[in-house]
Amino acid sequence: MKEIALHLLDLVENSVAAGAQTVAIDICEDLAADRLDVSVRDDGRGMDAETARRVVDPFFTSRTTRKVGLGIPLLKGAAEMCGGGLQVQSTPGAGTLVSVWFQHSHIDRMPLGNLPGTFLALSVAHPQVHWLFSYRRGEHFFEYDDAPIKEALEGLPLSHPQALKYLRELFEEGARPDTPKH
Amino acid sequence: MPTVKSLEDLKKIREEALKKRDIKNAPGSVQVIVGMGTPGIAAGARETLREVLAFIEEKNLPNITVRQTGNIGLDSWEPILQVKIGEDAPVTYGKVSPAAARQIMEQHVLGGKPVSAYLIPA
């Protein structure tokens, strides 16, 4: 996966599979500190320490009773190659926080990619989840909480064409990363 | 083209939809489900889903429910898309590119005829 936005989709599938009711995605491009921070926080069922460790390194143990994908280790590898890292903090019964960071200017850092596309896919196709998104780049700040939106729509699904248009434009305006300089 | 988005806009959208009875048939009798596990995403499932949403917006189709689901274990067929109309058995398609998704939306979802080219053999 060549975009951070695609890795986000992948991370969030784990949150949804863990029964999360609320999922927060935060993205911060801190150009002054030359750092890109991405995190996914959920209130799903969480993991014990051993499982959390195995999620990051699937070869840590030979136990194969639970299915573990390669998405997180690949993302961790990509972050570490760019002077960053990945951390999973989890509390059984309370939720999980996955944090990834990169050196913003690193030549090998994958682009943020199509964040609006990822946000739209998640909000529309997982409507049972309460979504919180934030995207900060320098002075630009975009924040999305779908609770008031769902309330205003009063049961009209987000996949209604007019609602889709509204959301698509909202994300395209607020969450489009600048064109990469390199 | 910056436009100011407000919740009032959404309330208007809802009122319009009510007038046109879009909500009458909800929850949508047509369900489109896209597989969004790791292999699906890697194979381009987000673009497939995006095409489905673009089609709904473009053709102004009010009664289609769109969902995503995790890995369903048909990795070599990703991206996978499933169409469920009313009480019919779901029809599962494989290797659904955005162009294929558009064809499925037109022929199957609108026209009622499954697109044999992308059916996953049972």
C-alpha cells in the first residue's frame, strides 16, 4: 500500500472488527518539527500485551490461533525506514491506540494520499461507527464529527446521493493534503 | 470553490428527500458490499467503493445501502463486491475494478441483470 490513507483504512478495519463504537483518526503534519503523526484510537475490546506485540511482529510467536494480518508490520517497517515508528497501546476492554510517525521530509515517506476518499469510504460504508477525524497541516485545521451530521439527517442514510455529495465536498475541501513537493 | 457547509444544508437535504419519498423505501432494498480487508485495500477496493459512491451520486439513486466488510477469504479475487437485491441471494463479484463496478451498478443494480464476466465461480 503506497498511501498512508490506504493504511488508515486497513488499521481501521481492525478497530471495527474489535467492535469499536467510536473511532478517532488524527493526522498532523507538523512542518516546523518535520514530523508527520497519524493515529487511530478506538474503544473496541482491546488486546492483552502479548497480542498487541504480535500484531506488530507477527513472527514473534508461532501461535496461530488468531489471524493476524501483515498490514501493521508493513506500516511499521515503512515508518522506521523514514526515521519514524509505530506503537500499539491497548487495554483489554477499553480500546486501542495505534500511533505512527514519520520524518515529514524523508524522501522515502509515502504520501498521505487520498484522505478524502478514505474518510468518505469509512463514514458512508461503516455508518454504525461514530467517526471523529482531524487533519492538521500547519495553520490548516479540519475536524469532523459525524454525530451532529447523522442527527441532522434523522435516519436518512449517508449513502443518499445528496448526503454523499455533501460529505464528499466537505472532505475534499478540508482533508486534501497539499501536493507533495518532491 | 469553497462552499460553506452547514448542518442546515443537511436538514434541507433530508426535507427534500422526504418530499420525494426517498426515505419510504429505506432501509435500501439494494445493498452493495465491498470487501475492505488488507488484501482488498491493497488490490484497490477503495477506488472500487469510490466508483460505487460516485455512481450513486451521479445517477441520484436514493435507495442503495453501501457497506464495507473485512477480509472474506477470497484474496485472489479482490477487490470483491457483493450485490444483494431485496430477498434475492447475494451475488458476489471478483476482481472488480472501478470500471467493472460501474458496469455492475448499471447492469445489475439498475438493470437487474448480473454481470457474468465478474462472477466468482462457485
